[in-house]
Amino acid sequence: MTKAGQLLNLTMHDGSRHFGDLPQSALWYAVRDHVGRLPGAKLIGFVTDHVTEAWIDFTYQGHTFFINDQYGHYWFFVQDTDCPDDILHTVLAHFRQLLDPEGVATT
């Protein structure tokens, strides 16, 4: 998991950047609804099989983000690998309020 203050920098095959992960401590629907609580964020897609996986897509500050659940964590991706780190920190901090409010996530 991503420690508070740290970002991952893993480039995926599609060119997006995996920049963080947090514990899967809330259901997909709660995470999807939490997007709307980030001022300026707009949900643009939500797909789930209702059993094993979900993808949540949203825009924020002119960038496109994706959240996917994997192996008990939510993985966070940004389409533009040049997205400024301060925006990535803001996104992770916002979702940390829901998923890891005690700030105990570690790498």
C-alpha cells in the first residue's frame, strides 16, 4: 500500500501511471460515490461484475483517473503520466479519508 506522502510511479502497458493504492475497506459503490465529494471531480464511468472487480473512472483538474480493486486494495491510476504530483496527492488524500482514515496504510 502507498504510505501517506509517497507516490508510486509504475507505468502500465496502456501508458497510464499507477500512482497509489489503498486498502479495500469500503464497497465499490461507496468509493464511486466518494468521487463526487472531491470538489471539481466528475464521475465518467463505473463498471462492475458485482462479484470480483470494479473500475471507477473520473476526471479531476483536467486529468482522467481510474480506480480498480485488486487483491484487497484499490489501485489508483492516472492517464497522463505527467500529471503533477500535487494533484495525485490530493486524489489519494481524498480517498484515504474513506479507505484509510487512521493513516495506517504502509508499502
